[in-house]
Amino acid sequence: MSLVVVIAAALFVGVLAYAVLGGADFGSGFFDLTAGGSRSGAAIRRQVDHSIGPVWEANHVWLIYVMVVWWTAFPHSFEPAMRTLIVPMFLAVGGIVLRGSAFAFRKYAESLAAARFFGAVFAVSSVITPFFLGCVAGAIASGRVPAEGRGGVWSSWLGPTSIVGGLVAIGTCAFLAGVFLVSDAGRGPDRALAESLRRRTLVVGLGTGAVVLAGLAPLHSDAPTLWAGLTGRALPIVIASAVFGTATVVLVWLRRSSWARWTAVAAVVAVVSAWGMGQYPWFLVDQMTLDQAAGATATLEALLVAVALAVLLVLPSLIYLLVMAQRWQAEEEHA
């Protein structure tokens, strides 16, 4: 395995981590958005605040990691991608900033009107951010980001593959978040809330599955290279994603939410992995391979050392944070 592939794998691990942890974070905003009015949706919104409150800020560590590794290890692809996809990237980053500030301000709002306003900003930003990130992935996967110069500022990310990518991102984030919310609510005393979230999660899961199946149709003509990869080397992973997704729906239906969390994570990992394997060895599909996008060997070697140090120093802290957050929630619910 070459050094370039090793660094690319390290980069993709960060993408997977952000898809799972950040995805569950973003998806909770979908349930906040669709919870209902101030009174009818109060229980769901309290559950959202309770579930993501301890860890919501830490999830974006993975996004920072991905961006730093990308521009350091693969600078020849970073520049044209940012030039071409500046609009969706700007909107996604703006959504992250607005979402985080609104989540904090809503908690300390001095009036109901202010709480509603910040709640709406938080919910809408939680939906549009994964959509635009999905559009970025779709633009790259469909070959609309040129290796030289600048592609269409709008046409590059408004193609069928980008729209499908955005919708799938919203659906998978919401489904993953729903499973975690159901599991958290199931440990509490409010059975009506747990059942409400369970029904909503089942609807989201079935709807996401339908979007994924319908979204395969335009890929054949709009992203032929990705389509060939998905129906070739990545086909076992595609099948695995369907199996894990179906298993998650069944487990939620059977009220086995603690098991459903693991299959939901596996489904998201499989979906993202299928996309990555489907476009390999391209970094910018049909435009630039991994080897062409890579920087100097000395830079890659130094970056590999930095990644190893991050694994040893930062990763244990993040794991400890997640474990303590779960323990804190369990103790609070028990009390």
C-alpha cells in the first residue's frame, strides 16, 4: 500500500467519523424542525437538547481534521474544489456557525419569541448544512470539478447527483439521529415521547430508503464513473448498507433501539464507504487521481506522523467525552 493511499485512508476515516457523529448531531435538528408548535413539540425539543448538549461542539473536530488533511496532503485538488464549490461550502460553513450559536442562544433566551427565533435558526441550519455538504460530494463524484481553473459556480453543484447527495445526506443524518433519540428517550420515564420518536424515525427511515433507491436512477447517466464503481467493486458495500438499514428499521419497529444504534451506525458507514470505494482511485472524478492530487512525499510523511500523534493524544479524549456524556445522561435519567 502506497503512502498516498495510507494518507487517503486516514482522511476517509475522518469523513466516516464526521458522517456518524456530526450526522447524528445535524439529524437531531430535523426532529427539532418537525416537532410541532411550541407546546406540542416541547418534549421532543427538550430531548434533542438533552441528547446532543454534552457533545455537539466536539463533533466538528472531525470536519477540521478532514479539511486540514485535505489541503495539506492533497493540495492540487483542494484549490480547484474550493474555487468551484465556494457557494455550497460557504453555505455549509455558514449553517454550522448559525446552528451552533442558535443552539446556545435558545437555551438562554429571555422570551418565548426569542427562543422560537433561535430554535428556527438551529433547526433550519441543521437541515441545510448536510444538504450542501452532500451537494459538494455529489459535484465531485459526478466529475463537475475540473482539475484546472474553475468550474461552474452554480452548475457544478446543482446537477442530479448533487441534489441526490444532498437529500440522502439529510435523510441519513435524520435517521441516525432518530435512532439515537429513540434510544435515549426509551431510558426515560416518558413512554409517549419514546413512542412518538419511534414512529417518526420509522417514517424517516422508510423515506430515506426510498430516496436512496430513487437516487440511483440518475447516477447511470449523470455520474457514470461512480455508477460503475457502485455496481462493481463497491457492490458488496452497497448491499451491506441496505442490509444494515433494513435491520435498523426492523429493530426500531421491534423496540430494540439499543441494538438499532449499532446497525444504524453500520448503515451510515457503509453508505459513505460505498461512495468512497465507488469513485476510487479518483479524488476529483474523471479529472484527478489520488496520486495526481497528492503533495510532496516529505509533506505526506510528516502528516502521517501528525495523524499518528493525533490518534494517540486526541482520540482517547474524544472517546472519554462520549463515554462520560452517556454516563451522565444515564445517571440524570435514573435520578
